Amino acid sequence: MDVRLHTYHPTRVLLLLEYIPTSTSTSTPKSTLSQPPNVLLFIGGMYDNFRSPRYVDDIAKLFPRDVAGIGGVGDDVAQKWSVFHVQLSSAGRAFGIGGLDRDVSEISEAITYIRNNIINSPSAPVVIMGHSTGCQDSMHYLCSSLSSNTKSSSSSRPPISGIILQAPVSDREAILDGVRHDARTASAYNDALAFCKATPNKAHSKTLLPWNLTIPILGPVPLTVSRFLSLASPESPSNPAQDDYFSSDLGDDVFKGTFGKLAGCEWVLTPTRPADNTDSGGKRQSKSMLILISGDDEHVSSDINKLQLLSRWTKAVESQSTEERPARVSPHSQVVEHALHDISGDGIEARTARLVEMRAAVLKYLNDVVGDVYGHEHGDSKDDSSPWGIWKRDKEAIEAEKGLQGVKL
């Protein structure tokens, strides 16, 4: 798949990767391809950089640039969505020397750059999609105050049309699960807490934990005292640190103060479709977020009830929703069966989770909050290069393979 790189940050030389998929294997001159007006901006997690996780490619393939008349809606209709992956200073192995405030500042810079320099429209719809720690970034974009990100050149946080959380996971609970099951990790964790306690507060952001303590807990990465304390959040659940958005033992009041902010958040826009901005029954459209929890997430302890956690987050959003400021968790949210943390895998169940269930939820959500997702889930996939047409062909291929595996020869 062709891609294009853009330098979006004025001083840190940070890049945006723009996916430019086409419907054929032959190369199409990029200058002849239209620039879609709507953007899905992907934010990776720890250790991730461009094209990691690989499922971002699978989402991008739904939106080929070289087609017109897609979905049978007219020959003059070109592709309306594009996928970008933002590189943050915390990308790859650098997550331990940054923080969510800087991440959100850079995400703001990226959105502003896309609108001003690529789409050439200050109001171009942007939906952000976080994976793993990218979910913490997405929540921090929603929840944190503007004063937390004063280093951004943007005078205000750029508005977005929606938020997708894929594999939202508590780093604290993942760390503690390792502590419970591995003596070396437990020893390193306790020594790390002692090291942090002995470090003056003013030195937390510039002091690195010793390598022998970092490796058993989070791997071979540089890790400041401040980031370790944010990820490990030793005072949770009573006093959660900045990174602790998703722990299952946090109280309902804590979730109301995070997920519940969706309704009143000025920079998450209320959907404007249909034109009268109403749902059936005359109700106003609701701001929403899509939550996709991986059913077989290897970073989530087996004793955590994922469906119950999704229900609690849903109730937290709804608790702050009002008639004038309605908000909800998207009805397409789900625990994706058989999905690993990054929805990887070549087996039928893994590909069904990634190519069918996850992508269908994303397409439905994008259409809910912005629109312009052509085709239909139950339409005819033959010669259909719409997002839904591509999705259905992949689904039919998986189902055919599954049927063959069930045949006794």
C-alpha cells in the first residue's frame, strides 16, 4: 500500500503517515487521486510506531482513493475517508520519558496540520482512534484541561467528531498481574517504588529508574520516575494517577469524572447529520464514543469482567448526559470475541475479529458521527469498491474458508 509522510510538528520533526490505498495492485499517480474530506487519525500505544499494530492497514484498505461511484451512489462520488497515523515523541520505546500532556499537545498539532495543510479546511471532520495507551491519550484529549497542554502552538484544542477506544487497558492492573505471578517482577516493582520514594519530587521528571528495575516491569525502555508512578499509580484506586483511566477497581465517581466528561466537552462535536440534527422522535443527536474491548486481551487479567467494565463506562457517560447535552457510548461498542490486544493472528477466529467485527463497528460508528461511509453491510459485494463492499468480500472469503475447514475429505 502506498503511503505519504508529512512533517507536522514545527520543532520536533514528528511525522504523520497518510495511507493512500488503491483498489488495484497497479500504481496510480498520487497526484491524480482525490483528497478525502474526512479523517480517521490513529494513535498507537507503547512500543508502537508506523504500521504497528498492523490492523491499521486493514482499516485503511476500506477506503481506496482511485474509485468513483462507490456504493452505487453516483459516478461523481469519490472516496470520503482517509486514514492517518500520528507519530508522537513517545512512539516506539520512548513512552517512558514522556507523558499524556505532551502526547495531547502533539495530537492537537497533528489535527491542526491535517486541516490547514492537507485537507485545506479548518472544519474537516476528524475522528481519533486510540489503541492500548493510545486510548489513554484519547481519554486525556477528552478530559484534560487546556492549561495542561500549554506548549501546543494551537490556541485551543482542535475539535473532533468522535473517539474510538480499541483495547483500553489498565497499565496498573497489567503491572500488578505480573507482580502476582512472577517473583522477579514483584521484587523489581517493590524496589522501583522504594527508588521513587527516595527521589525528590522536583527530580521525578528527569530521573530514570535503574535498568535492572525497568526491564522486568515494562521492558528495555528508559523510564522516568514520573512516568512510572503515572503508569503504576500506586495510590489507586483512591487517588488514581494521570494514566489510570481504565482500572476495574476505580469507583463509579471516578469514571463519572472521566468518561462522564463527554457530554460537556467543548471540543467533541455533536453530530450534525441528519441535517436537522435530530434522531427519530425529535431528540438531539448525541456525542458518542466507540469502545472495542479485546475479548482475549493478553494484557488483561482473567478475573476482570470485561462486559461489566464496559457497562460501567457506559453508565458513567450516560450519568452526565442531559437533554441539552446528550452523550452516549456507541451501541456498536462491544467485547470483540477472540481478539488479542492488537487483534493480530492468521486463524479464522482472529481474522473474523479483526476484519469483520472490528471493522464493521468502526464503519458504523464513522457513519453515525460524520457520515459518508458508502455501501451497505447487507448489500451486494460484487464489483463494489465502497467500504462496505470491501468489508463484505473479506467476510465472505473468511466464511467460505471456514466452510471448507468443516468439510470432511
